[in-house]
Amino acid sequence: MHRGTPRAPSPAPEASAADAGREHRAPLAVTWAGHATTLIEVDGLRILTDPVLGDHVGPLRRIAAPVGEQLAVGVDAVILSHLHADHTDIPSLRSLGDQVAVLAPRGAGAWLGRRGVRNVQELSRGEELRLEGVSVTATGARHDPRRRPFGVRAEAIGFMLRGSQGLYFAGDTDLFEEMSELAGSVDLALLPIAGWGPALGPGHLDPRRAVLAAARIAPRLVIPIHWGTLAIGWPALWARGHERPAREFSALMARELPAVELRVLAPGERTELQRRVPVEPPSRAEAP
């Protein structure tokens, strides 16, 4: 299990046209802030997933380290997987400002706009748009589409980012049929492995089912998300066991998918994945 010292990412440098080639060759980087919030750095873009930047969401309290102040600096876009409060946190979205594009499930735009989040582009599963040189495609997901208790419905989605490397952000989902179609295009997969309570309802991956997801997707690297961050009630009641899902997932991955690299990050930790170097086949000597 990969561990490291938590740290906030550096502020995004100002890019020029002369830097474009260097950005395209830069490694894919991910900072896990906790739960489903990650900062993805790909080909010069900074993309934030399901941002929850404060110390609580409704009755859920943050039991992990606070989100670093630099996480949201220079963010180009946000991707939202669904409208549950622990994934679509309105105060966090408002704090980013209107200049940041928010990519959200179809049906979410009007609801978000009424709450002050206006720069929204909606996507249905299978739809694609481009952020500069990076393709963003909405994938399927199997999860409750409702904003509880009486809120709007917007179909849950995941996201596949394709630039110099491919990244899959599952958001919140259980296994779904089309998941295996991602195989061959994913360098790094961000897979949920738990939740915020002692039990998971339908529409979630637990550690064992997350291993099945990884087997279907066949990424080079898996980073588990959606664990060990939020708790309901008195946080100390959950804090002692908050690493259990990651330990279980690590043991299962080592036993069942040893060829897939696993990195378990601490909240605030950043990791990089270098591009795969193509191996040239040996030249055949000419016959005399």
C-alpha cells in the first residue's frame, strides 16, 4: 500500500504557447482531497471532481485532514458525477466563481443555476466535449439519481478523460454493463470503495466489488476514493475504523489483481503517473 506525506498541490503555473509541448509531455497527476474530491492535472488542465471543500456537508462531518487552500487555485473546470449533497456541495461550487466551467449530468443545470452555479454544461452518458486538448466523455453509472429528500433528479454519470493519458473518474456507482468497454483506454482509475457510514446502500462499490470493477476496466493504476473522509454524528465514533476499507481493498487487489498498480493516498497527497514509453520491436537483421 502506497503511503506518503500529505501535501497540497502547488499553484498552477501560467502557461504560454511555448509551454504547450512540455504540458503535453507532463505526467498525469492526481491529488486526493478526500471522499470523491480530487484535483486532476492533465496536459496543462486542472480539473476538480465533486468538490467538497469545507469541514461538513449537512450532518456529515469531515474526519480527515482539512482541504488545502491551494487545491482550487487555477482550476479550469469541475466535473460533477451526481447531485447528492456529498458530491454536489453548493457552497464549495460557489466559492470557485463563475469563470470555472461546471460539467454536470443532464437535468442538473437549472437546479444549479437557481443556487448560484451558472456556468454549467450538461452531459448525458455517451456525450463528449473538449476542454482544450482533452476529451471529456460522460460514462454510465449505477446510482440513485435523486437529490434527497425531495430534490431534482439527474442521472448519475462518470467521466472518461482522454488526453496524453486516459483517466476514469467513477464518481459514485456500482458495477454496470458498459464498464468493460473502458478497458484499453484507462491509464488511471479513480474508484470508490466505501462511503460515510457503517453500511452501503445499493448503487455503491465496496472493496470487493471495486476489485471487480478494476478487473473490468484493466487500468495501469488504481487510486481508491470515497472512503475515510466523512462521518455522520460524533466523528470520533468512526475515526478509529476509517482506514478499514482501504486496507481491505489493498489486500484484495494484491491477491486478485497483482498486475494492476495500486496507490492508496492520504487526504491531500498528490501522485503522478508517467506516460507509458512505447517499446520498439527489435529490428530484424537483413539476410545475407
